[in-house]
Amino acid sequence: MGLPSGTAIAIVKDGKIIYEGYFGYADIKGNKKVTAKTAFYIASVTKPLFALATLLVENNGEIKDHTPIADMFPQLNFPYIDKSKVQVKHLLSHSHALANRPLEDSLAYTGQHNKAQRYKLAAATTLDRNTQLGDFQYSNLGYNLVSIWLEEHFKQDWQQTIADLVYQPLAMNHTSSYTSIAAKRGFEISQPYGWYAGDPSNILPFVKSDITMQAAGGTVSSARDMAKFLIAQLNQGRVDGKQIFPAEVIKKSHQQLADYDGKWRDFKREGYAWGWYKGPYKTEKMLHHFGGTKGTHTHTSFMLERNIGLVVLNNEEVIASGMTNAITDIAYSILLNKGDGNAIADAHINSMEQSWAALQRDIKETAISHQKRNAARVMKQTQDKVNYSSVFHNPLWGDLIVELLKSNELEFTLGELKAVATAAKLPDEFRIQFQVDSGRIASYIVVDGKLTAIDIIGINPLAIERFTRLQ
């Protein structure tokens, strides 16, 4: 199709990897192909890894699934929630009915946090008005809160704890939740790509660093390593004849904690366990979790009763989702002897060729639409541009730095995120599109002729976030 992004596939059966396939490039312009050693950013597939680590901590007697937030953070006051009711099992099954966008985005994107700030952010957790305790509502928040507790309990980064408890015992030698360690060990890390980029062969601008790797989505891993993780799931914690994890812990990790009635592509979802969705696929019982963000799409799934599982890792997010859906259909059709694998593959190839033509038109139309929109808008400033540049602060989000560039453009920086402003509709408003989202509005507040603050609209669906000028 023209963009040789990378894909890695591993299939497991009866305790062994029975197929590995490596396609395309981990680094297109660097001419580095995907191999068995290539580590992909796996996004939310970090969740079942982290949930297992937490259950192993419980197995050692250091926490319980029913431990409430009150006992996890006895020194913290949570003014907006009843911290005696929400328990670890709620946090790791997305059934906590809590909300905290500043915490989620600080850990995953901006990186503006240290221990003191993480505690401050945690204490700002509010109720999710749209759900009740026990209701499923997917988010990163519960995993983030448990990771903050884990760091205080073990006096080390959550990344080190998950490595100690999960990665090292499984000999996942091309897996890490530190980007810095992955680099030091010489991992071949796939770069992120996307079809909607101006030049889809360019690496997307937002690349994860240690400070933005978080427990709900902060791991790089190879297909072979993730296959080992699935083998442990399928064989009561045994891999290559060795009991790596206690069988009772693995069994518990598959226990459903929350009901859910949903579907994603061909995957019916009826409940959520400890980092795993549960539901039927091809009439068989399946556990699965996927991960996706700009420049990546990840699939892990397995069927306990059939002792089979599948890993698909991609470093592109637009076509990768549909392609992975097709790979899954083909793989499980063959593994389950349900249909002609070749015929199913041919049907998917024909379907993807048709959808590819539609996608190309959409990419072109989207680009033209954005160009027309930007050309039609004119910046409406009431002051010289230099007056808009300064440092603005929000107690939860941290510092927002606005700088006037030599190009006479305004650049907004929020931690690890950067965006050059374009025109918005109203006076003293600018549109900013950070690398990880679809755009936000920065609306300056004018008091007595001075630009005193910025309201960011779109950063938080529950509120307008105000950043106050520091200088």
C-alpha cells in the first residue's frame, strides 16, 4: 500500500510459539526492518502486565484486592470522594466511578510530575458523575493510582517493580517500561508512523520517554516476549516446564470483576477481569486486550480451553487496526479449524484493497479541509504578539510556556507537548494542536488591558482549565 510500516506476529499453542512473522520496517527512513528483537510500544496492553504484578504483590501479602484507597493513601485527604469505598479491584477493573484527567494526562503525555505532584494530583480525584461504583468505564486512572501506591510501598519506580515481578522471571529480554533502559540495552525500538501525517514516512512527533511511560500504557516489548506472557496465561504460570508464577495468581487474573456489554470490531466484550476483556470469539471463550495510540496498535488474545493465543504488534495506527482484525480472523480460523484460511485471507485482502481506496480519498479530503479551514481563519489579536508570550501556571497541570518564535509564530509547550498556534474564531484566542490530540483552544483573559491568564478549552472534558500568568 506504499507505507512499509512494521508488523510482528506470534502465535502460541500448547505452551510453545508455533509461528513468528516479521514484516515491514521498524524505522522506515533508517532502513531498519522488523525482526524478532524489535520492541514495539504496546500502549494499553501494559494493563494486564501491571495487573499481574499487583496480584503478585497481593500473593506476597502486601495488599489485598479489597484494600480501599483509604488504606493505600492514609496520609492523603481526598476531598471529593469517599476513599473508604473504592478498592484495588475497582481500580484495576475500571469500575471505580472516578475521574481525574489531569493525573492521567500528566503521567501519559505532559510528564510534568514528581512524587509530590503525583500525590497532589491523586488527591484531586473526583467522582465520575456518569457512572456508579461497580459500573465499567474504561480509563487509565485506576492503574495510575495503584502505581502511585506501588512506588511508595516499594520505594522505587513502578517500572522497576513490574520488571522484578514479571519481565525478569519470564526472561522478557526485549521488554522494558523504561525507554532509557531500552536504549541502553540496545533494543531495536520501532518508530511511530501514521497515514494522516503530512509525510507518512516521517516519525510522528510525540515519542514516549521515561516520564511519560505510565502503568496503564508504558511498555515496549517484542512479539516473542509477549508470546511468553501469553504462554504463562495459558499454562497456569508455567513456561518451558518451569513454574514462573503461582497457578492461583494466574487463575485469579482471569476472574471477571466487572460486567460490560460492548464490542470492538469483531470482538464481543461481556466483562473485564484483571487487565483482560472477556467475551466470545468464533463461539469460543476468549480473553484479550488491545492497545492503541498515535503510531501504534497492539493485539493480545488467548483461549484457555484451546490453549492458543495470538500477538500482533504494529507501529502504525490507521490501517493497522483493520489489518490486525484480519490477521486475527485468519489465525484463529486456522487454529480452530473453522473455515478455509486461504479463502478468508483472500476475502480480507480484497476488502482492504477496497477500503484503501476510500482511505486515500479521506486522507486527501481531510488535508484539503484543514487547509481551507486554516486559510479562512485570521488571528484576531488585540495586542502585539510578543505580549502573548510568557509562562502560565496551573496547580495541577503545571507550567504552560508560550514563546514567540523567530517565524513570528506562537509556540505552546506543556511539558513534553508542543504546538504552534493557528487562528481561532474569537479575539485573543488561538488553536493549539498538541501531538497527541485533535486540538484545543487557548483563550487569553484580559484584565485592565493586560493578558493575565489563559483558559484552555478542550484539555479536560469536565472543566475549562485556567493557567495564570507568572510574569
